[in-house]
Amino acid sequence: MKMVVMTGSPRPKGTTNRLADEFIKGATEAGHEVFRFNCATAKVHPCVGCNHCGFGAGPCVFQDDFAKVLAPKLQGADAVVLCGSTYYFALNPQLASAISRFYCINNAITGERKAVLITACGDEGEWITDGIEKTHEGILKFMRWTDAGRVIARGFQSAAEVASSPFVKAEFGTSVEVERFGEKIPHTRASYHVTFLVKVDASKRVAELAA
């Protein structure tokens, strides 16, 4: 399976980038082909609604890294992973800008894909990421993509903290009871939406995408 992982955090050693690293490791170990696109360092102009592309009928006016690098990968992907930080109740703008450009390739990427959401925040309140999850659900519905799982890591201030959490522990699947996808799983400072986990457990569960 071909996967595109879009990361958005401008902090190379931050929490969400650590989660992305572990997810990619698991996916690669499971035999999937993974392309990672760093929205924070790439040259990506946000959509300005000029409609030059005619809602995907023609090329975008901005011939940047999105158009030249990411768009072709998205069109050939079987799964899309959106991995960004939670900035003031929304996905960080670096990732959001790239997502806004889906408009110009809408027809080419609608349907027949699966999607994963990964985000993290320092606050422990479950409602903090409600807006992000609603946005994700809107994208899924509009694009007719299948929700293949979410990792919502709340209450982590640094990559060091998340590194010692069950999010990246190989034994998570056996040391913590895992409910089926769609149910929140309480932990000391986080909650999980499980179809995917990360690291070793992800290498087992990532195969579910191909099912």
C-alpha cells in the first residue's frame, strides 16, 4: 500500500513529529511504501480561493512544492496520514495550508482512500481537539475517504514525555486494554482512538489498511 504522511509541526524534535516517526516505522516494517511530506519546511502557499484551477479542473496558480511534489503523490496514494500539532484548537497552519490546497486536485483524490489523523497537545482536556476531529470528519465525508484510525495524544508538552508513554511503547497492545475503534480509551494523561497505534503495535495493525 502506498501511504502519504503529511507532517505539519515546525518543531523537528516535537511531539507530533515523534509520533509520525514511530508511525512511519511501523508502516514500513509492515511492508507499506511511505512518502513523508514536511509541510513546515516545504514551500506551500495556502489556497486563496481564486478558482484558477476550476475546482480541480485545471492547474493551481501556485506552482510550488504542493503542486510539483505532494500532489502527484496524493493522487497515487492508497492512504493519507494527516499529522499536525494542535495550535489554539486547530491543526497548525503549516499543515492546514497544505490541506487547503486539496481544492485544486479534488477530483483526482476523491474516493477510494483511507485516512489517519495524528495530533497532540499539551492540555489534557478532551474538548481541546474537538475542532480538529470535526474538521477531519468533514474531510472524510467530502472526500469519501475511510477513517482508518486516529491517535489523539493529549497532555504531552514534549517529545520526551510522549516517548515514555504507551503511544510509542511496543507492549501497549498487551499492557493496556484496547477497546475497538471509535471508543475513547482513558489513560493517565491521554485518550486513544484505536485502529492504529504506533511503533511495534502499528506494524501489526497497519496491515488492517490493506484489508
